[in-house]
Amino acid sequence: KLCGYLNKLGIKGPIKTWKSRWFFYDENKCRLLYYRTAQDINPLGSIDLSSASFDCKMENGEGVFEIRTPSRAFTLKAISKQAMMYWLQQLQMRRWEFCNTQSRFPSNGILSCLFAFVSCFVFIFVDVVDNEDFLPLVKTPTEAVGLKAASLPAPQTSTTLQNISLKHPWTEIQNTVYNICGSKQLWGSNGNVFSFDEFQEHAENVDEEQEAEGAGDFKEGTLEDGRMGPRLNWIRKARWMNSGFPGSEELLREKNSVDKVSVLQQQILTLTEEVKSQKELVKLLHKALEAAQQEKRVSNMYLTATEDKDRLELVRHKVRQIADLTSRLEALEQEKKELEQILTLRDSHIQELKEHVQLLMEKNHAKQEVIMTLTEQMARELSDPLQEANTITVETLYKQQEEIEHLKDDIDAYKTQNQFLNSEIHQVTRLWTRVAENEKALLMKCACLQARNCQMESKYLTVLRKLQEAVPGLPNSHAELVKNLIQEALQWDVKEEAEEALSFELNTALCPSSEYDEYGFMTVPDYEIEDWKLLAKIQALEIKSNKLRSQEIVEKPLRDRWNSIGELNPCAELKSLIRSGIPVEHRQRVWWWMVSRHCSPAPGHYQRLLEQSRSTEHPACRQIELDLPRTLTNNKHFSSPTSQLIPRLRRVLLAFSWHNPAIGYCQGLNRLAAVALLVLEDEESAFWCLVYIVENIMPTDYYSETLITSQVDQRVFKDFLSEKLPRLMAHFEQYCIDVSLITFNWFLVAFVDSLVSDILLRVWDAFLYEGTKVIFRYALAIFKYNEEEILRIHDSVEIYQYLRFFTRMITDGRKLMNIAFNDLNPFPMKLLRNRRSMHREELEAELCELEQIKAAYVKERAEQGP
């Protein structure tokens, strides 16, 4: 059992008192209970150790330590330093065991306590072999800790009432009555902290162990009790006095050792110089050897030469070498003379310096003689005070020696304190790491549960809708009940549900359950038709479920890849990342990079267009004013005429109408500019984005008065639909469905107001990077996504009704992206251009034929007269 008497610091305003308390560790709850005496049955209070940190400050006094919980700090005092270290070490071990075995998580107070006491100390880190073995195990102080301490009387205080706890009067009364009634018989049966039989059985062994430990400590001479301090100081003082006055034999030994060291150092220097000279000699010998070998090779060549011409050439070569060496020798001689002159000048300068030094030495010698004379005179005059000074010096040296011994003791104490604090930091860090890991696992589990809950809720709403549609003959009471259930489901506030549930976040927001998303689009659109409201609620729940499930698996790795990208450069990896969707925090930067890479914005051009629009009214101004209130009505930034983005959108559209007079303004440009404003935020950037889309991405005449290129794209799309989805196209032909009535607006505004905001912005990411073929891919993918649902409808009116809103029921953006870029066979841009040119010729021929018919009709009407 971890139990024993400790003094607890109580604070009552300015009054601070130490009260003796019996402390006992409860293993089941990881709490430290404290009583007035060991015989009490009810505790006065408890300290939660599962979220606590421990600290000891040597400045507070011997045996004082602190237990810091998130709500309060407890200051305790043991009878000795050894007892304090034992308590701290044992509490650390018990806290670690409890946190490992119990399926619970310590609160974040551990981390705050760690930071609190780390900031109070400057640690002197010591060398530790094992990271966890900071402090060796402290021997158990059996006289102060354990069951034997329970039989000892409680430490007495200065006054009788000082130890009484006035904060717990009822507990004090209960304990007093219990002690008076003879509680010894109840110790084994009432569930108190001790077992009396156990104490009786082990009492003798405890005595023997205590005596053995006490004897061992005395033999080793390491007295931990603070009361032995004065005796130890007197022993040190005696040793110092017996050693004699500093400066006798010890000083001689030190002086001899210093002389030996200086002699050895001088020998080392001499040998080093000798080695250097030998190395120089070896280098010279090597050079001489090389010259001799060269001479030998030349002589051999001269002897082996067969003709006189060769020998003559060798002789001439030798003569040239001799001449060269002679010239070099003359140069060296000249250099030697110059160096000798410099050396002579330096010698004369050195001689002058020596003479100056000699004068300074003589002057210094004269000063020293004067000082010695004055010193001898003062010594003769003050002979008696000198003896007194010697005595003071001896006492001062003794005090300094004693102070050094005390400082050594303090160093040992601080080392022990440092070791414990290092172990505390290490253990608390391990606990915090484990808590963080468990918390992350719990967050992921909560995310999965929340996703499953959204999925179940959407299924419930779908069942209600099917029940309302499929069973028209329900009784009035049942139909009214179904209607009430649907109304209640539509009135659920998703935000309040998320706040009442466990509030948590992953590295980024999992899926903020709010009324609007990051760009201001409504997560649940407010439709007037009740069936559409229910479908919008079902769709919002499905989207939230998909986001929660894919957050850790898909979104987080994708965001990490984007964070690792520095400068943007076109490549296959960037193309793949853009197709997967650009994170919100990177979208603005990437969009502007794509716009500026192709458009080359001219400085000041936008401002000049604004000035022109203010001075002159454009013919399209009225149509722009009519379209502004109808722009992105499901977005909070454009839903009201007083919204901040409405004037900015007006200026962007007017500037474009002056920038491109051939187009001016066309219905649909307002939605393109609005999306650009939401993402890029700056209106000039949104203007250049609109210019980039109309003039660079889209083909010519796409937004002209005749919209001829837009009509061409509808015919091209029908061709692709027949090739990629032949069953669906045959189904449309069977019921005379013209898909261009639905898809024309998709191509004109790049799916704005057709797809939910999250999927729409992913489509725009790829659309701005790859061009119009992305619109064809996603249009085909949308029909592929809902193909089976459309094939089950066998009525043309129902098919048209379904096609009006079926894009809003797409909830899985990842699935749609995989269909668009992976499942459908790719078609290159060259094929798209060829199809466009072919259908353009056909359409122009048809339009020409229509013009001829129109002209013939007008001529015929004119001939008939009035």
C-alpha cells in the first residue's frame, strides 16, 4: 500500500499553515485520498492523479513537492528528501499503470500543467543511457511510508486545533465518533484502506527491513535525513582543519606537478619542430632523387641514340635547359639581394625595438623598486594589523570552503530534481501522445458514425417520399401522418444537431454542417415545390455522408500533395491533381495562375474600361440590370439586391461589354463572372477570368447573337452520346426526347446552377485547365451516372420532369469524376474539332436554306399585294 503521513499546505487568505494528513492511494480510481489520521474512515478530500503532473522545487525547502491538477495545485511536504522522492516516483508509476490499463483518457490538463512547470525551470540535462531510466529507484523509507507508519502517532502540531479541518465539519464528526466507538474491530470488515490482520502479520518483517536499511545507509555514510546535516558539516570542518592550512604539502605537490607538465610540454614542442625539419629534409631528398633520375634518363637516351643527328638534338636540348636554368639562377640571385636588403632593414628595425624595450624594462624595474620600498615601509608601520589580517584570511578561507561544500550539496540536489523533472516530462509526453492517438481514432470513429447517421437519415427521407408517391390510396389519417413526418424532417436544423453531437475537427473541417458552404452556396437549396425541398434535403445528407467517409482516405492525402507543391508548372501530375479537385485554400492561387498564363492581363486596361462605362452608357446596360437579380439566387452573396458583390458584378459585366463589342453582353455571362468573383474575390481578376473563358477557352461565336457554335456543340454532343451510351440514346429516340433542351444551358454557362457547388467547382478546376472537352466529359458522365434511373422511366413527360432536376441529385463527386475521366473512352481535341467543323457546315447550309425560304416567302407576299 502507498500510504503515509504528509504535511499539506492550507491557505486561508494571507494565512498559510501546514496540517498533517494521512494520505492513501486508491488504485481503482487513481486518486490520492487524505484523512486527518490513519484511523479515520471518511476522507477529507481527494486528488485526481490521472490528469495531474508532479513538481519539486529545491527553493521551497527540503521535502516540499507539488501535485498540479487542471483545477488546483496541492503543496505537500514529506519528512525527508528520500521520502519526497519516493512519493513522487511511486505516484508517477501508479499514474502510468492506471493510464495504460484503464480505457479512459486523461484530460488536456496534463499538457497545460506540463507547460506551466516547464516554463518555471531551466534544466541541466544529464547524460542518460535509457530514455526512461532518468532516476534510479529510491529505497522505501519504511519509517515514513507503508502500513507500519499507520501505527505510529500522527505528527503533533503546535496547537491542538491547528490540525482540525474546519472545511469538513461533518466528516470530522463522523471520524471522531468512529474512533471513540472503537474502530479497531471494524478495520478488516468495513472496507477501509487498511487490513489490520495484514499489519499484524508483517509488522516484524517491516522492523527487520527498516533496521537493515538504516544500517546500510549509516555504513555508506549517505544520511538523507535533513536533521543529520549539522553533524555532517562538523565532520567536514574537522577534516578540513586536519588537512592543515592550504599552501603546505598540497601546494608543493601541485607546484611539482605543474613544473612537470611544463617540461613535458616544452619537450613536445621541441620534438614537433624536429619532426617538421625532418619532413623538409625528406622533401629535398625526394627532389634531388627526381633530378638524378631525370639526368639518368637523358643520358640513356643519348647513349642509345643511333644517329649523330639525334645525339646533337639531345645536346642542344641540354644546352637550352642550361641556359634556362642560368637565367632562373640570375633571377633568384637578384631576388636574394632584394631579400637581403629587406632583411637588413628589418634587423635595424628590430634593434631599435629592442632598445625601446630595454628602456621600458629599466623604467618598469625602477617602478618595482619604488613599490617594494613603499611596501616594506608600510609593513614596518603596520606589523600588528598584519597578524590580524592573516587571522581574518584564515577564517575567510574556512567560510569559503564551507560554502563550497554547501554548493556541492545543492548541485547534487538540483541534479536529482533535474532527473525527476526529466522523467516527469517524458512520462507526461508519452501520456499526451497516447491520448492524441486515441482521440484521433475516436474522431475517425465519430466521423464514420456521423456519415452513417446521415446516410440513414437520407434513406428515411427517401422512404417517406416513396411512400407518399407510390401509395396514392392511403387513408386520410395515414396520408396526413406521412405529410407531418415530411414537414418535421424538412424543419430539422442540421447545425443544431451537429452542435449537440460530439463537436470535433480533423486536420481540416470534416464537413461543416452549416446553412452555407465556403463560397456562400446554400447546402440545402430552398425550393418552392415541396417535393424538391425533400430531394434537396436528401441530397445534402448524401453529400455530407460522402465527405465524412472520404475525408481521411481521399481528401487529406490530396491536401497534403497540394501543400507540397511550390511553383506551378504544367505537367501530368498537376493535371491529375486538378482533375481530383483543388482544395479551397489553393483554388484562388491556381485559378489566377491558369488565367494569367493564357490571357496576359494588361495593366490599367480594366480601369480604363470602367471610366468608359461611367462616361458612356452601353446598349447592353439595361439587360445587365435585368439579369443581376437573377444571378446565383442560391448564394448568399447575390441573393439580395443590397449584397456587396452585386455592384462588383455589374462593373465586371459593363467592362467586358466595352472590351468585346462583338459580343457585348449575352445571357449567361453574368453567371460565369459571378463564379469567378466568388473564387478570385478581386473584380479585376474576375474580369480577366471572364475574358479568358470567352475568348480563349470557348470557340468563336459561342456567345454571338445566333449562338451558332453553341448549337453545333449540341449536335456534337448527341453524336458522342450515341457512341458512348447507345442504350440511353435509343431510349430518348423512342420517346422523342431532345436532350439539347436540357444540355444547352450546361454548355453555355459550364454547369452553373445545374450542379451542386462542391461538384461545380471541381468541374471548373478542370475546365479552366483543359478547355471545353471537360464539359463534354462531364455531360456524358452525368447521363452515365443516372442511366439506369432514366431507363426505368417510360413516359416522355416524366422523363422531361426527371431531367429538369436530376443533376441536383448527384451526391458523389468522386464517382462522377471517375466516370468522366476513367470509365468513358477518351476522345482527343482533334476529334472534337473535326466534329465541330462537320456539323458547322451542315448547320450553316440549313440556315442558308432557311434564309432562302424566308426570302421567297417575303417576295411571294409582296407580289400578292395588300
